[in-house]
Amino acid sequence: MKIVWSAEARKELRAIRRFIARDSEYYAARVIASIVERVEKAAEHPTQGHPVHEYPEQPLREIHEAPYRIIYQLSSDRMQVVTIVHFKKTLQS
């Protein structure tokens, strides 16, 4: 399955990296690598994620790489990462 990162998801990854890098470049790189690895593993079994409870009518699913929610959408041959949200933040439309 092909993984596609939306512009929003890429923006969030950069923001997460910048925020953590203020304290540690090393941990910033580790967190980003963990998120990317989690997405790659999820692409192997994409239906194991669960529906996004804020939008039950939407075909969105989510997986977690604490402390982040990784929101994605599936099509027949691709997994599009829509956004990444910290658990403490509200998911906005």
C-alpha cells in the first residue's frame, strides 16, 4: 500500500520536530522516526486503526504513537496521512 502524506501532515511533522528540537535534536529525530515507522507499520494492516470518534460519518481512521494521534484515510491502494494531532489538542475540521 502506498503512503501519501498530506501537506497538513507534513506541516505537523515539521512543527513537532521544531518544538522538540528546542530541547533536543536527538529526541526530535527519534520522535519523527517513531511516527514515520508507526505509519509504515500501519500501512501493512491499515484497517487495524480505529474510526475517528469526532467524525464518525467520515471515512477517517486513526492510530497512535504517543502522545500523537495519526489520522488517515484509506483508498483501494493508498493510505493518506491527513494530519497528526497531540492527544491534548482538539481535532479541528
